Amino acid sequence: MTTLSPAPRSRGLAVFATLLAIALLVAVAVVGEAVRAGITSPQLSAFGAWVMAAGLALGGVTLWTAVNGLRCSFQSGREAAANEILASRASAAQSRQHSFITFGLAFAVLIGFALVQLVLINDGNIQRTFLRGDLMAGSALDIARAFIVNIRLALISGVIVLVFGLVLAIARMIPGKAGAPVRFLAVAYIDLMRAVPAIIVLYLIGFGLPLTNLPVLSGLNAEWFAILALSLTYSAYVAEVYRSGIASIHPSQWAASRSLGFSYLQTLRFFILPQAMRLVIPPMLSTFIALQKDTSLVNVIGTLDAFNQAKFYASSTFNLSSVTVVAILFVIITIPQTRFVDWMLERGANRRKGA
């Protein structure tokens, strides 16, 4: 006859979770009231009261979860005393789950409450410096219009990067001794552009090319200098993404295609690249998200993008709320793309598992 092992210990964990929830409630009440007492603005004081009430409510939920874990722990003990081992194990598992949920809730409430209190502390100076509603509303329209420049730079640079990055990847992977010089040049370019910060490339091109008096290039405006600099920089990163995708294709695919009489370039075009493209889409999107964010660097060469527009408002009002508007705009366009990348990665993993 098989003897069942006893239920795992849960009492200590449940007691600790309950004490933690009680400590969280006390901390929210004490800190919230202390911060609110130092606020002179009636509006901010009322907001602080609402935040404290919300923190106490969430702390109450946390305490309720912890108490449920403690109840399940006592129930597990009673069932163990009655020799109901299976029921005792189930109750102990529920108790531990409630306790771990309490830890997660307490951590989330503590961090969220602390961040809001950080905004309200010192009579709301942080809020007035970074989040003044009137200044944000007054600058939002002009900044949004200038943000179109950032989007345009990202889109045009992205198209150029896709093409030039693929050319670099193919050049780096040309086989044989005859391709060695091309491989060397491709590797040298990729290493160089990945080593130099994008802001330095922008500075050199934006201020250097106009001084060279080169036909066509020296007469470009600041936006095209920015596009050129971003394209040259990010092509090196995208080339490595392409190369990793191409290298991940099994060598038998190359061998089978070449045995059918296809040339190296035909094999790439018809067999390897279509498979590699599906693999590189998620990391490629991550690279383009970084490219979108780096369009804010173009202000160093005088391009009137959203960040530059926000700096004009900040210098005239001695306040950084307009810069917060720029950050919000980047968040709005970036987070949906990051979630899309996560979804594509998850879908790819599920396909590989056969789900």
C-alpha cells in the first residue's frame, strides 16, 4: 500500500503574507497622510486623498487574499489531523497560492503607490515640473505636428535600411575566395557602424557634409541628412538580423537547391530568403522600434522634430511638461508594436511546438 506524503507546510508562509498585508495597509495610511499634509494646493490634496483611498482599498484586497490563505492553512491542519491527506494537500496548495498572490499584490500596490507619492511629495513639485496639465495641453498640438517629422524619418529610413541591410547581409555571406574582398568590406562596414554611436554619425553627416561642397549631398536639407545618418547606422544592425535568419536555414536547403542547378543568387531568392524572412520579422520589428526612438536624436542637427519643438516650449516656460508630451507620443506608437512583436514570438513558438 502506497503511503501519501503529508501536505507541504503553509502556515508560516500564510502568517508572513498576512503580516505583510497589514504592514502594507499601515504604510499606505501613514505615508499617504504625511505626504498629503505637506500639500498646499487643494486640488493636489484632494487627489492625494483619492490615491490614499485607492491604496487602502487595494491593500484591503491584499489582506483579504492573505486571510484566505491563512484560513486554508488552518483547514489543511484540521484535515491532516483527521487523516484526510488528499484534502489536506489540496488545502495547503490553495493556502500557498493565496500567499504568493498576496506577495505579488503587495509588491504591485507598494510600487504603484510609491510612484504616485513621488509625484506628490514636496508639495507636488515633481508634478508641476513634469506634468503640468495646462502646459502639456498648450504645447500638445505643435508637438504632435512636429512628431509627424519623426514618423516620416522613421518610415523613409526604415525602407532604406531594409534594402541596404539585405545587400550587406548577402555581401557578408558571399562564399569562396572570390567573395573574400566583398566579405571583408561588408564586415568592416558593419563593425564600424555598430561601434560608432548614432548621435555621432548624425553630427558628422549633418554638419560635415554641408562643408564638403559635394554635388547633391551638400545641398540636402536637415531631414535628409538625418535619414542618411539613421539609414547608414541601422543598416548595420539589420544586416546582422538578416544574416542570423539566413544562417538559421538548414544547410540541406542550400544543397538541395544547388543540386537542382540553381545558382547561389537563385537559391537565395527562391528558397532561402522566403524562409529566413519569416524568422527575422520579430527581431526586425524590434530594431525598427529602436530606430523610431532614435529619431529624437535628429534635434542635434537642427531638424524641427517633436523633441526640438518641446525644447522650445521648455526653454520659454522653464518647465519640462512639454517634453513629457513627446515621451507620451513615443509610448503611444511604441508599446503597440512591442506587444505585436511579443505576439509574433509567441505564435512562432506555438507553431514550433505544433500547437
